[in-house]
Amino acid sequence: MSKVISKTCAVIDYGMGNLHSAHGALQKVAPDCHILVTSDPAKILAADHVVLPGVGAIRDCMGEIRAQEIDQVVAEVAKSKPLLGICVGLQAMMTRSEENGGIDCMNIFSGQVQYFGDNLLGDEQLDGTHGRLKVPHMGWNQVEQVAHPLWQNIKDQSRFYFVHSYFVTADDQTQVKGLGHYGKPFAAAMGQDNIFAVQFHPEKSHKNGLQLLQNFLSWDGQA
């Protein structure tokens, strides 16, 4: 694992993230870093690295993000600091989600969040699945990497842990930095400049997830 140079990492607390697990995993890979869980804009903006987690329905997540003006803080962070979105944190960065009847998101990445469907069928050739697939997509799945510093020391097609019923489709395919497949292809990771976001849970993905988190904390935000 590469050396971590970050001094402070803020995990944004807006009431909808898997904060304990994210904090614990970050602290494990960087015991000398100050990992703080906070909703304080000043502390978030002062941090070297920032993480936007998220679980649950996008309507509730975006409701809290806007009520607490976290969207404005994230927009400011996105201008210059290394920023990592996790799970619904990624979906909140997209233009719009069709969940809950349609919800406008933060539009950091241009693209849509769509439902897998009630009659999702597996593809034996692409992902080894067959028959009707369960939604949510829950469990381990391979990720096909697109070159990015956060994949350092992680083998291509490594497995990460997913839990989601909605998936991301990007308008700009150059922003897709990881591809997954579950009945249909989806963006498992998105990246642009100093921003990186993943649909899977690195904090639950054992060795490879911890490596990605350490890569993030070592990252200077340059692609």
C-alpha cells in the first residue's frame, strides 16, 4: 500500500451515511490521519480530503443534503479537494435519479440513476448469471477498471461489495472509471479531475476496498 500523506479527512454527516464503517475503515488504513465525521461546513472545507457517503432512498438523502446546505459545501469541495462519493453518495452526484418518482441531484456528473427493473435477466456470457436476478443487487461483483490513480495496486476485475437497486448511466463515457455488470452494464465508478465516486462499498470490500481508501487518502486529486 502506498504511503498516506493526507492529514485530515472529513466524512460528511448529513444523517444518511454508513458513517461508523466508513470512519473505521479510513482510520484503519491511515492511523496517523485525523478522520472526522462532521456536518460542520468549516471543518469540511478545511479538510485535506472529503468523503460523501450515502445509504437509503435518494429522496431522503437529497432532502437532507439540501436542508443542511451540504450541496453547496460539496460544490465548493469539488472545485479543488480530493472528493470521494460512496454508494448513494455517487448517485447524489449525478444529474437526476428516477427513484421516488424522480429526484434532481447535484449534477456534479452528467447522467441518470435508473432502476434495474423487476424482470432483470442474467447474462451468462457477460457476468455468469442466468435466469431472473434479484433486485437489489447485493453481494460481490467484479469491476472492470478504467485507468485512474485510485486503482493502484488493485488487480483489474477485482470484486467489491455492492448493495443497490438503482444504477448509474453516464452521459460522458470518459468519466466512467469502473464498469460493473448485473443483467446490464452500469457505472461502478465515476471520476473527473479531483472527484472519484463508487457505487460499491469500499469499507465493506476487505483488502481491495481498503486499498482503494488508502489510495484516496494518498491522492493529490490529479487524474
